[in-house]
Amino acid sequence: MNTIFLDRDGVINQNPPNWGYVRTWEEFDFIPNAQKAIRDLTENGYRVIVVTNQAGIGRGLFSEENLTDIHSRMVAEITDTGGSIDSIYYCPHHPDAGCKCRKPKPGMLTRAAAEHRIELSRAYLIGDSTTDIEAGQRAGVSTILVLTGHGKKSYQHYTQATLFQQSGTDAIGSRRRRTADEGLALSSRYRPEKIFTNLYAATCWLIKNDT
Ligand SMILES: [Mg+2]
Ligand SMILES: [Zn+2]
């Protein structure tokens, strides 16, 4: 059984505006066809595992109980449409806490692999942020960027990195050169293998092409 790791916000559900957090079920809004995508993965024998940073807990914006409630309702809706979520890993820590689980660190993926005996080299991670792609690659899974959520911004990041690699300079100009170089160097080390418009498009490709 092959495994698909899914980021949550920006992949399964819409990101609240201004890099906000989903604090209650009322703020949870499925991305069109996301449930259908998970159903298709389930029907094609994939194990689906969610890996999500939820620093809003560490920031005191919502509680672990709020998150558990959101996740049980999310799973119930996905189950109703014929999909299945095997397990959900989340990082509740503040970004400054220095934990091992917050993406771009690969901690949630390596823990899931140990607990579910996942062959990481065959697994995929689907995410909308550069931090998802980095975490996936550090764990040794194949990575797919989707253009929902923060995906368009992430895509721009990789495009700039490509321009930089090709020309030896960046499009931003010399004044911001150093910061841009650092960011671009990082994003060119970790790049998604595939890019799709949304989760449904990514899963259609996977089901057809993953052997
Ligand atoms: Mg995301
Ligand atoms: Zn953590």
C-alpha cells in the first residue's frame, strides 16, 4: 500500500485570509473536489496521512480540543464521501519552540513512517508551501506542489530560483540581492517534482502514473 501525505491548509481546505488559522469548524472550508480526490485515492488503495503545522495552538489562538473537533468533523465529511484518512499528524508548537516536527523539518513524516512502516521512497507529499516541499524532500518522499492556498506564491519562488540559476542574477535587483540569493539558494535545493492546479488534478495524475 503506497502512502500519500497531505498538507491540510491550502490543500484540503482554504487558507483563511492573511495567513490566518482555522480556529473552529465554521472557518473550515473544503477546497472544491478535495473530498473527491481523497475518495479516489482511497478507492485506488492509497493510505492517506495528513501532516499539518498548527502553530496557532502554540500561539494560544485555539486549543488542542478545537483542533481535535475540527479534525473529527473533517474526517466525518471525508468518510461520508467515500474517502478515508488513515491518521493525522500535527505540530502544535510555536514557530520559535525549536521542535522537531514543524515543517520544513521532516519529523512528522519520519514519525509516521516509523509508526506505519511506510516506505518513504515510494511515498508522495502534496503541499502548497515551500516548507512542505522541503520537509518532504528531507524525508525522502516525492513531492508535489499544488497551486491552491499559498501555492501560487510558492510557484513564483521556484520560478525565481530557476531564473537565478540560469542567469546568475536575480530579477529583484542588487539592493535586495543578498536576501534574495539566500532565499533562492534554499528554494533551489528543494523543489517539487510535479506541480498541479489543485489536489484533485494531482491525484488524477498519481492514480494514472504512479506504479
Ligand atoms: Mg498549507
Ligand atoms: Zn512541533
